[in-house]
Amino acid sequence: MYRDGMYSIRARIGVIAPLDDQVEYAFNQYAPQGVSFDSTRLSFPGPTPEGLVYLSDQLEEAARMYKKKRHDVVLFGCTSGSCIKGYGFDKECVQRIERACGWPGLTTSTAVLEAFQALGLRRTVVMTPYPEDTNQAEKKFLEDNGLEVTCITGVGFNRVGEFSHPSKYFLYRKAKELKTEGAEVFFLSCMGLATMELVEILEEDLGMPVITSHQASLWACLRHSRVNDKLPGLGRLFTI
């Protein structure tokens, strides 16, 4: 175990995310030793387009929290929130982070695009917990960035303003029900879902690489911080 003062020796990563504990659990549970995370929370009314715009409007204020201490990268940890305004919005969010805090920025949707590029694959089936209008916005974002979405399905969303948190069992069963014909990759979108434990079993059972928002975000944060560990149990992405 790293002694006091050594826990962030390899990388210090800032995380800006909606009010939830899934990001901290996933990152602290699976990151290699010597990598630390600082977190800032955003108010989040729900994953409707209006709620996601409200979320992203808080980005600069949150990023300023990281200005005084060195960070290797500062992540906007929300998939739909960093792509809701369409092509190029993830890059705009990165620029807003960097202007506000002075450190390299990253978003989950940027990380997902980088994950597809690293795998060398572009045809994907997508599962989310979003309402249909948010799904269509994410589909367009992915396709405008050169991917082909064979199918996008929202599960676990009850009604406007109520964002449910499906269990791992529920997510696994729903993933197995999806039509994956023609797809090369399964993408499970949303930083509000606990997905890390599902990556390896879904890759085995679906017979294709799996990208999830947590997995891609952690992978990209580490790679942007020049931490190149190949972590077991997190799918093909972490073998690259």
C-alpha cells in the first residue's frame, strides 16, 4: 500500500459528475495504485435534454475548484451531458474545463469515442437508461462522429424527472435480449449505472467487445495521464 503522500504519485484526476456515488466506487475500486481522484458534484434534474443542458451549464464553476492544485486531467463524467448539444459539444466542454482550471480536460463522450477508435471498431448496439429524445440525441452524436448505431434502447427510465438505477441483474438480462446482429461492439451508456462488473461477462456472453461509460472514462483518464496499466476484468479495451 502506498504511504501517505504517495497515493497520487502516478496521477491525480479530477472528476465532475452528477450527484451519485457510482463514479467514486468504480474509479477507486478499479484504478491502479498511485492514482487518486478528487470529485465535484453537479445538480442534476434528470437525463432529459433540458436536464442535461442544465447540468452542463454548471461545468465552468465546478472546474474552477481544481485550479489551485495540479491535476493530470479533469473529467466531465457524464455521457449524455457531454454530447447533448451535438457534434463537437464534447470538445467544447473540454475547452470550458481547461479555461476554468488550467489543466487538461476530458469528457465521458470523448472517452467513449477514443475507446471505439482504440478498438478499431465502429458498428455498435447501444443500451441506456435515457428517455427516447435523449437516446436520439446520443445516437446522432455517435453517428456524426463516424460510428454506426445498429440499435439504441433505453431501459430503466420511468418518467420525466425520475431517473431510476437498474440493478446489475436487470442490466445483464436486458443486454442479453438486445438484437446485436450487425454490431461489432456493445456500448452501455451512462455514468449513473454500475457497470464495471458486467464488462467481462457481457463480452463472453455477447461475443463482442463491451464499452461502458465508467470503463471508457477510467481507461481514457489513465491513458491521458500516461498511466498505461492493462487491468484485468475490464474487457478488451484495457488490454490495449
